[in-house]
Amino acid sequence: MVNGLISLGDFALFSLRTLRWMFSRLPRRGTIWPNFYEVGVKSLPVVALTGTFIGMVLAVQSYFQFRQIGLETRLGGVINMTLLRELGPVLAATMLAGRVGSAMAAELGTMRVTQQIDALSAMGVNPVHYLVVPRFMACLFLIPTLTVMADFMGVAGGHFYCVNILGIDIHHYWHNSAKFVTNFDLFVGLFKSIFFGSAIAMVSCYQGFNCTDGAEGVGSASTSSFVYSFVAILVLDLFLGIGLDSIYFTLYPEGASLL
């Protein structure tokens, strides 16, 4: 219990130091662009592929239930709203935590074990500013783009399966989708993704910076970064979902209806 509270406090201080450095002095372009390329460009294919299949899986799993009550033409609304609000941002964040977060923790952990971080400090370079801030900025600014890609490919996958495989009329599919899905749903997903990206970067870098000695320590830091990032994504998704739903029903008291 005490060790958990100490770690939580240390993580909070690490996060505050990162934010202070980010707002006081931006890193050089040479340290920013490689991280942006690694986080954004290299993550696009896996996020797009995952989004496509999730859209089709949603169609498969929802079709028979909706057909039993004669609402299969409403599938577009359900699939697209679920993707924009929940699955798009959560899947993009999960892929980012697995592909990028674990790599960050392993890279920084290796630098800690081989005393490269200590060498940076000895040369007068702040390691948080040099190593953490560029990675944090890459995750913070590029995860909304990855979320949009996951949303788009998921919508396209759901459309393809519903219209071409299940034979749902394309007019009714998109007509009901337009009635059910609002711009607020897209905003909810993008807003959540900013918090997800921040949490992934902080957790991964913190695990790497506090890596224990040896190859086992590096492996443990990489695994822990994904586990803690995934838990953080789910916890943030719950509380942000509750808060944003309250705002939605305050703005739109009647809400959206499938009927």
C-alpha cells in the first residue's frame, strides 16, 4: 500500500516535470520528428487494419439481433456511433500502447540500464526534456489522427459488410446513420483520445526511466507499460464516458433514438 502510494506520487512528479519542460522550452526538431514518424506514420497501417475488421465484426455480431426485431436497417447508426464514441479511440490507443508504448519503455529502459541517461545528465542535458517531452508530444498530438483513421476504416468496414454481404439497403443504412450519429459523437472520441495518448506516453516513459537492472528489468518495464497503459485507458474511458454523457444529455435532453 505504502509502496503503491510512493510510486503514484513519483509518477505524478514525473508527469509534472514533463509538462513543465514542454511548456518552458520545446525540444529541437531533430528530436521531435523521428518520434512523430514512429508514433504517427508507422502506426497508421495497424490502426487502419484493426479498425476495418472491428467495423465488420460489429456488423456480424449485431445483425442477427437487430433482424429479429426488424431493425437491421438501423445497423449503420449503431455501428458508426459505437466506433466514433468507444471502439475507435480505445482501439487506436490500445494499438499505440502495444506498438509504441512498449517500445518506448524498452528503449528508455535500455538507456537506463546502460547508464546512457546518467551520461546525459552528466553532460548537462536534462533527460526528461530530451527524451520524454518529444515522445509525449508525439503521442498527444498524433493519437487524434490515428483515432480518425480507426473511425474511418471501421465505418468503411461496417458499410462494406452490411451492404455487400448482408444485403442491407444502402439508402436506409446511411439515412438512419445520419439521424443517429451526431458531431458530438466524433468530438467525444477525439476528446478521449487526447487523454489516452497522454496516459500512454507518461506511463511508458515512467516505466522506462525506472527500469531495474538487466534484461529482465527491461522486459518487465515493457510489459508493465502495456498493462498499466491499458488499465489507464479503460479507467479514463469509464470516467470520461460518464462525464461526456452527462454533458450530452444536458445539451440534448431527448437524446438519439433508433425508433
